[in-house]
Amino acid sequence: AQSVTQPDIHITVSEGASLELRCNYSYGATPYLFWYVQSPGQGLQLLLKYFSGDTLVQGIKGFEAEFKRSQSSFNLRKPSVHWSDAAEYFCAVLRGASKLTFGTGTRLQVTL
Amino acid sequence: GAGVSQSPSNKVTEKGKDVELRCDPISGHTALYWYRQRLGQGLEFLIYFQGNSAPDKSGLPSDRFSAERTGESVSTLTIQRTQQEDSAVYLCASSLGLLPNEQFFGPGTRLTVL
């Protein structure tokens, strides 16, 4: 069965430090991969997506992610975290025509 | 332009009552999705509408859940005889319906069943 695993439930980083959020997927075909961010009381906002081509994708707010087929991973990175990045981050894989399968999320806390 | 909107933003109901949640997708988006997000969990797919095709209802957890969509506009998710385990945030999303697609999410409706 297709699935998405985010092994880190909660991560705390200092403002200005680098960030990497892990995502592993299980999917038989070429995956379409997404990272969404959810701030408190807000809906989900797309950070970036991978469909094909360059395996390093750039997103909004200074985020990037790298697709590694050999590791079935799509980790999200940011070189320098800002306090406003504190939120919950979800990795997702598109199954078929319609269904986004989400990981359970990683809650990011940023200390000043 | 306007994003996906949902109403109400919060709904508190008593166990056994029926509730209706509304979603207004982005104009021009042919595809509409409903997801459920339980506390501390990721999103679960519920149902998908694409144009005039039969909806994909494979994610609906029980026959108490149903959804309708009028053409390519508003959708209503109905939960009958609500149970406490139905308490969750219900998120609606829409997309252009082209593969692969980016889904745009609304702010959600927080449902609390007492």
C-alpha cells in the first residue's frame, strides 16, 4: 500500500539554524510529491512539489526539497529558519488521479 | 482571486445530530476534495468530485457520511447521527483537475461533537 512516513513528530531548532524535515514514501509508480505547511488556525499552503525533472526543487519561503529515488525520500530543507516558520509540515504523495496521501506531520518549534 | 472558502469555521453539535459543512471551491476548478484531520494526525481522504463524473467515495468512513456537489461549484458534506469520533477538522480542496495537480485548501471546519 502507498504510504508516507514522517519519522519526526516534533522538531525544535534555533532561529537562524538550518532545518531538515524527513519524508519517506512507499509508492510503486513515479511519485508526485508535495510539502505543505499548516500554521495554527490556517489551511494548508503548498510549499513545493516534485513532478519530474530536476530532483532538487525550490519552493516558497526559502524552502527546498530533494527527491532521492534510491532512498524513497523527499526531505525538506531550509538553510536558515525564521521564527515565523514555526508550524506543522506535511509531506504528501499523489495517488492516481486524485488522492493525496499525507504523512502524520512534523511540528516545528523555533526558539529565539 | 478568492481562495477556497468553507463554512462554518467552527461547529459544535450534540451526539446524534446531523451536520452540514459547506465548501466553495476556486472558480474554474473542476475537481473538489474533502479530507478529515483528526487531532494530531495527518489528513485522511474522504471523497473526490471531478466534473460530471461519478464521485470517488472510497474514503468515506461510514454510510453516515455523504457529500454532494452542484455542477462545478459548491459542495456539501453531510454527517448524519454524529458520533464523538467524528470530531475533527474537515478540509476542502479544489484543483484544476489536470494531472498532476496542485490542490488548494480551504481553512477548514472544526467540528466538535459533544
